[in-house]
Amino acid sequence: MPYGVLGPTLGGGAVATGGARVRALLARLLLDAGRIVPLPRLIDDLYGDTPPAGAVNALQSNVSRLRRELPISYDGSGYRLDVEPGEVDVHRFTRLASSGHEALRASSYATAAELLTEALSLWRGEALADVRSAPFAPAAADLLSSRRRQAVEGRVEAELLLRPSGDAVDELRALVGQEPLREHTWALLMRALVAGGRPAEALTAFEQARRILRDELGADPSAELRAVHASVLRGSPTVPRHRLPSQLTSFVGRDDELARVSSALGTARLVTLVGAGGAGKTRLSLEAAGRFEGDACFVELAAGTGPGDVPRAMLDALGLRDGGLLGDRLAGPAAAERLVAALSTRELLLVLDNCEHVVAAVAALAGLLLTACPGLRVLATSREPLGVTGEVRVPVGGLPAEAAVRLFAERAADVLPGFTLTGDDEVAARRIVRTLDGLPLAVELAAARLPVLPVGELARRVDDRFRVLSRGSSTAAERHRTLRAVVAWSWDLLTAEERTLAARFTVFRGSAGLDAIEQLGGLGTATLDVLDGLVTKSLIERDGTRYRMLATIKAFCAEQLSARDDVLQAHAAYFLALAQDADAHLRGPEQLDWLARLDADRDNLHAALRHGSDEVALRLVAALSFYWWLRGARSEASALAQELLDRVGPEAPPGLAEEFVLTRLNAALSGDPLRAGEHPTGYLETLTHPPRQPFLLYLSAFAAGPPVEGEEELLDLHSALRSRLRADPWSEALATIGSGWIAVFRGDRAHASVEFERGLAGFGALGERWGTMLARSGLAELATLNEDHKAARPHMDEALRLAVELRSQVDLADLHRSRGDARMLSGDAAGAAEDFALSVSLSAESGAPELLASSRHGLGRLALRRGDVHEARALCLLALAECPTGWYTADGTRLTIYVTLGRVAEASGDPAEAAHWYRQVTPDIPGPDAAQAVAQAEAALAGLRTER
């Protein structure tokens, strides 16, 4: 294999060289080959919980070293090693091992042995052998080593079932020596010893295992070990007997769930698979039972089964039902006693399927049997837990995207022989499975529609899921034949209060927190208990501190909601209050916590903006403006603000002037620029106190610039504003930063330094990261202007660290652009190129066209410095095309691009074109760099005239 981590790290066919950090970086990227690894995760994985201040720079430097030999790309959020996973040993091993285990479960023993042997041949030593000191490596290596052991066990088991022999005894003894508490390995060792004609040694091995388990864990041997032991004593075959229905289709995905079920059955005697209807609980239980090493029996509790029918259903499945009239009357205590008598001495896994409609009866009987029958284990499937002491619950949700697409393709091939997913069809299939929450039954119902609907058309119609997915297998249970029937079955089992909360929950977008559910659920103090019931019954899922509902269930429950408009307005009012509360905390030490809270409810906040009243929506835009900026959501914010302006009209509603101004400013960030007469100066001049949204001052300066032309007028306005902001420390500190930049543009660097330091102290006292980042950035740029690059670096490093911590994509893009400028001026062309390229990616991702143009312009200037005038011209023209018009900051960038294009033309020997570009730089265009650009253009034009 050309790339690998199953031994010393391989990069391109050879063992990787370079320092430990470079090899660790390569190994980490190989573990996710072909996928983006986010920058913060890379920092954590390579440097641990306390990365040094220069970790970002060091990482970028190591990436640059690897790029000399390997294809590594950056998308604005992280790095990706651009190689196919099939070229990396760990991914090929995982695929082969997974296929081998699947073949083993399907009783294809020869195929399983072949695949697992090939998988194990990829190992060249210990996993991640040369990078074990990296923080991420020990856990990853342990996981890979565990998978290697599982592959060895699977290969041995396949060979024992294919050609029983004692060939693997030594290998298995080595494995139990490494992990003496792994009971499955002991069971395989006993089976191999028996197959090799050494039953006495098998019994000795059992005693060794029993002693170790007792001494180390205080536990008895598992059902699997006891079953093999009993088989050896009886002299019967050690292969277990299963009374399980055969499956007609392949089993896709669920490796993690299967592992959890197997692990749970090794330590617990009652395991319940809990999940929504159509999640594939039944199929998962059959697969888990099929790999169970002891005897197993499947009991189907069909829709017509009543509470009193449960014991008889078990007797039927076990083959214990008597014939004649007595057998027909066998029920209640008599049936339960018969089950106890039959199972009290057996080692057996009993699979109880579809328990939700008789959950109380199943719980009572299961509790009785587990108490009276020590060798019994129960694996149940239900939409709610049984609630029996000792029960282990394994949640079963939708399939991951890749597995769901594979399931769709396999079922599609069943109804359309020769079907394969390619190109646009694969994109459409991904949309289908995403819309259907990856629920296996829904995916299979969708695939069954392909004889009449092409994949693309199915993807367009799948939002109307209950009408489109209305036909399933004629042999399936009634409740599994259509998607609507699956959900209706769960709905019918709910109480009236549960139905109320389930219907009202559908106004949430994405997920919801407990407080929001309690406020909007309509049930007052009863909400928590009712929510518990819905979670228990798999109608709502808990994910950490959040609650969510599958889209398919939500679509059904939404149909049941009356007075929807009233609930939507209550939803909008709640999330306006949340946004306003959060906004105040975003300017203090709790900034990161409140950013996370707003992140969690981002979908709800934006939905509230769309369906709330005009007043609520305008106040939401104002409250969210700073949050949007910090998260680099300018394109999204602009689109939402423009939608609102179209709805509200050209005039501010009474009492909402500030909110209207903020909405116009947000709309202008990625949409049409502010028109004449829309400058916020009119509102700013009316202020007698800090604005309700202090971020208005920054956003106004960024998008519109100063509202006056003369320097003295600008200073007067700024001074007047500062005098009105003294009641708010955050606004005052921000104004101090603004004063520092005014001093920079006036050439008063000493005063600028004083102001930036004052701003740094002000934001530091507040514990506010974003303002601190602005002050650090200002001090770094000031040091660069003074050609003190050593002094600039710590300020810039700290500013970058804060931007990463805040996950502020726009600011991160701006800081990389600024550092690119500094590196270029200091002669570090390679470092400058990397910073400009990073800024291009981040700017494009966060919808910041003025930064995109400025960063592209930086790459053009670098090309000109190295004499590549063709590339310099192409880059500058592209930057000019990307640069928006009508923005204060962007207008200054455009002027600097004109100057560079003039210099490129001069370097190309075309003075006429150079003069054309220099003449585009006119004093009437505003912008922070305007004065410098005008001076440079005038000097260049004078030089051209002198040469003539």
C-alpha cells in the first residue's frame, strides 16, 4: 500500500521521514484520508489540551513540509489529504474486515476466511508505531489493535466452521495471554482444542478462564463459554443451535450497534433495542442473535398479540406448545410455569420482537423468567424500554449517510437488476436518505418506487413522504407496509398529553432545549413527565442537552397540530427573548458559552425571524447582528435581512429605527450596497446614549465608512460619539480602537499605539475576546508599519488564537490576510502565500467578498514580486471582479488593486495600460487605503510622464 499507519507511517510508498510532529500530522491525516480534518481538531490531536501559543503557525509550517511530497488541500475549515481511502492500509483493512465479518454472519465461511486473511496481511507491525507520543495516537492505536484482534478471531472462527482443526491453538493461546478477560477468545480456543482432538485441554482452558474471571472481575463465565463447556462435557458439537427466521436481503451497516449489542449481552441478561418505528430494530436483533455463540430463539409479538398471549407466543416459538384442546387453553400462570420449567436449566438467548404494544406483559414475564432461569438472556426490540431492573438499553436510530446510500443502492438493484448509483443519481440518493433520516424501512420503501420513478424524480418528490412511500412488501406486517402506517402505529400508543406535546414540538427547527420545550409545550408543570414519556417511546430523541424529532415523525405530528399560527408566534417571541439575553453576554467573559447556546438554536432563531411579526423579526436581526459577525455568517445574515426588508418596506416602523438601520446594514453585506441617503449617519447623530445594539457602530463603519468627507469633520463626529458612549464600557473600548485606526490613517502612529493599548486594557477588563482580538490586530499592524516584525508577531499570534477560539471565520480570514501582508513585507514569500491562500478559502466560505478580493490581490502582488507578470495580472483582474462596489472598506481595496495593475503593466513594458489603471485611482472614492493609493498613483503617473 502507498500510504499506511498499520506499522511505521507510510507516505507515498516509503516510510515517512521528518520530525515526529510531521509524521504525526501525516498519520492523523491518513486516518481521515479524503476527508477534511477541522483545524481545531488537528491542534487538539497533535498538541493535546494545552497547545502552545504558536500551534497554528507550527501546524501550517508542518503542512507546508508535507505538501512538498503529498497532495494536501485546505477548504477554509481544515486540511485534507487528497488520496483515495483505498490507497491507505487502515481503510482497506477496515473495508476488508467489515466484508469478512459480514460474510461470516451470512455463513459464507470460505469468503470470510479469505477476506479476513487478506485484511490481516496489511499489518506491518503495531499500529501508529512511530507516532505513539502524539496525543491522538494511543486511543487510535488501541482501537485499531482491537479491530485486528476481532479480525483474527473472525478468521479463526470461519476456518473452524469451514475445516475444523487445531491449527489456530497457538495463535489463540497468544491472544488470551494478551487479553485474558476476552471470553470469546477463550471459547474459540476451547473449540479449536476440541477440533484438534484435545477435549481435556479444552476443559482445562475453561477452568483457567473461570478462575481468571473470578479473580479479576468477580464474575462467572458468559453464556457463550458455558455453552461450549457443556458441549465439551456432552461430547456434542460446539456449534450453537439457532431458531431464527432466515433473511431474504443483505444486512447493511450497523457494525457499531452490533458491537454494542454483543458487548451488552456479554455482561447483562436483558438488552433492549429501543428506537422509532422503521429504524431496523428487528433486523439488528436477528443479526446480533445470529452471531450469538449460544442457542438462540426468536419470538415475534405480532400486532394482534394481546397481553395474555405473550406466554403462548413464547411457547410456540420454542416448540413447546402442546397440541389439542389443553394446548389451546394453556395461558396465564400455567403457561408461565411451563416456560420456567423448560428454560430453568438451558443456556439460551430469547429474542422478543415488537414489545411496545404489550410492554407491561413482556416486562412482567421477562422479569419472572430471568429470575428463575439463570442461563437465560433476553434481547428485546421495542419503541420504549421494558423498565425491568438490570435492563441495558441500546438506542437504534437512522443509518449514517454512507450506509443508508448503500442500502438504497442494494435494494434498488433488487427491483432493477443491474442498477448502480453514479453521478447525479448518487447526489439524489443522498438527498433521499437524508430527507428520510436514514431510517432503513423508509429507505427500502423509497427504493421500491424506482420501477416507476427515476432517482432524481424520487428525490424531488420525497418531501411528500407519506404519499410517495405508500407501497411496501405485501408480506410485511400491516404496520410496516407504508411509512404513514409505521408512524401512526406509534401515535396510536400515545396518551392525550403526549400527543399535545408531540404536535407542538414540531414548531422547533433542528432541535430544542428543555427550557424552550417547557415554555412552548403547552402543558405547564406536566411537561417534563410527558417529555420523558415521548423520549421513552422513541417519538423524541435526547442528544446531550438537546431534544430532536426525526423528520418523518415530525411531518406526521405536524399534521395533528391545531392553532399552529399561535404556537409559531409564541415560538418567535421565546427566541427573540433568548437572542436579546444572549447578545448582552456576547460582550463579556461568558462569550463562548453564549455563542454555543446560540449555535444550538441557530435554526430556531432563523425560523423565528421568518415566521415572527415584523417587529419581532426586526428586533431579532438587531439582537443577532454581532453573533452573525462572530460566526462568519454574513451571506446567511444578508439573505435573511433582505427577505425582511422586502416584507417590511422602505420605511422603519415606529420605534424601530435602530433595528431597521441594522437590518439594512446586514442586507448590504452580501447584497446590494447602501444607496444614497441610506448612510446610518442620520441615526448616529440622533444618539444621546449608547445604541441598544452596540455592534451597530462597528457594522456601520465597516459597511458605510465615515459619513463626512473632511478630516476635521470626521474627528468631530468621532469625538461626539465617544462622549455619548461613556455609559457603556464595551462601546467605549470599541470607540478607542476606532480612534486608533483614525490615527493610523492620519499618520499619527504614536497616538494610535496609545489608543490600541487603551482598547486592549478596556476589553481585557471585560474579559471579551473579540475586542481583545481587534486591539491585538491593531497593535500587530502598527508594528508592521513601523517595520518591527518581531514586535508584531506575538500580537498577531494571540489575535489568531482568539479568532480560532471564537470560530470567527471572517476575522480569521482578515487576520491571515493581514499576516500575509506582514510576511510579504518581511521577505517571507512562502509564509505570505500560505496566509493569503488561507484567507481566500476562509473569505469565500464566510461570504466576505472584500476580503476575498484583498487576499487574491495579495497573491497577485507576490506574483509581481517574483517577476511572474502574467499570473500577477490574472490574479489582480480576478480580485477586481470579486471586489464589491459601494462599501467603504471594499472601495479602498479596489483602489489598491488599480495601483498594482498599473505596476504590472509597467513591468510588462506597457506604459499606456499602466497609465489607464493609475487614472482609475481618484480622490473622490472613499476607503481606508484611499489616500495612500491616490498618492502612489499620482507618483507613478508623474514618473511615466518624466520617462516620456
